[in-house]
Amino acid sequence: MGYAIAQALLRRGARVKLISAPSALLPPSGSEFFPVETAQEMAEAMDKALKGASALVMAAAVADYRPIEVSSRKIKKNGENLCLELVPNPDLLASFRGDYLRVGFAAESEELLPNAEKKRLRKNLDLIVANDITRSDSGFDRDTNKVFFLDAGGSEELPVLTKQEVAERLVDRLTSLLRAKA
Ligand code: CTP
């Protein structure tokens, strides 16, 4: 979804910085690409990329937790259960605030609209794209998506669309939010 949004923004003439974890997709030509592997690296890239930005669109499925320690050696088995202790990662979208529009995604498996609206309010977002990840035509590793857009004015249901089409509709929304802000 992030790559499709970057592409749609480039087509409209925006300057695009794409921050991405490893992916089989090629960064669209014309974008400035920031490859990252961890949530910490993503935070550092966001810090740099957001200087002078007018909008942040956060489609990344950032890991909510990371292992408390990382072993430099192979962990040998001993026949017992293995418990990994995980500590919470910071919520990047919630913590990056500034004079730019902030758009997030909400991946939900139940109570789609109430949960997405709670996220929008908690992270103080201008817009949130709500995604029911239990649907076979939506979410990870699919080319289509069925989403709702939620902003302070209410919610809009979109039909099942390709990720490119969702990206185009999102860029339309973003453009009108930027105009309203100006
Ligand atoms: N997000 C983020 N940093 C995290 C986790 C999520 O910036 N550590 C962003 C995602 O990129 C997305 C939004 O927050 O734009 C919502 O992510 P989602 O996974 O739907 O929800 P969470 O906030 O992680 O809440 P929960 O997992 O409890 O549903």
C-alpha cells in the first residue's frame, strides 16, 4: 500500500520520500528511498525525512514489540519450551507530531469502525484508513483492498479496489485536506 501511495503522489508531482522495510517491490523512480530494517531505524529515517514535509502517510505494519535482548550467537535447543521476552516498541505515528498532515492506517479484525475511530483520536490523525484484515480481498499480500476513510467529518466506505485505486483516492483526500489547511 505504501509503494502504491508513493507512486500516486509522484504522478501528481509531489516530492516523495519512501521509508520501507525489505520488500520485493522496487521503489518507484523519482522517490527518495530510505531502506530500514527495524522500528528504531524507521524512527531515525522519519526524523530526517519529515524536515520540511507537508504530510506523513504511515502504511507500515510496524512491529508492536521487539525481543528484550538479541543473541549474537545461535540459541541451542535444549528440549524445553523457549520463552522470548518482548518489550513494546514506541508507536511511531503517535509520537511524530509537527506542522504536517498525519495519515494512518488501522488494521482491525473486529469492530472495524469504532476501533479505527479510537485510533484516529488517540493518535490525533487528520485521516485514518480502516482496513478489515479478516477479508480475503484486503490487507497483507493482496493486490486489492476494501477500506473506509475516517476523518473529523465522518466515514466514507469505498468499494473493493486495487491498491493503486485506493492510493489515488487517498491522494485526492490528502490534496483536499492540504487545501483546507492552506
Ligand atoms: N504504527 C506505528 N508504530 C507502531 C505501530 C503502529 O507508527 N509501533 C502505525 C501504523 O503504521 C498505522 C497505525 O499506527 O498507521 C495503526 O497501526 P495498527 O497496527 O492498526 O494499530 P496499533 O496502533 O499498533 O494498535 P493495535 O495493534 O493495538 O491494534
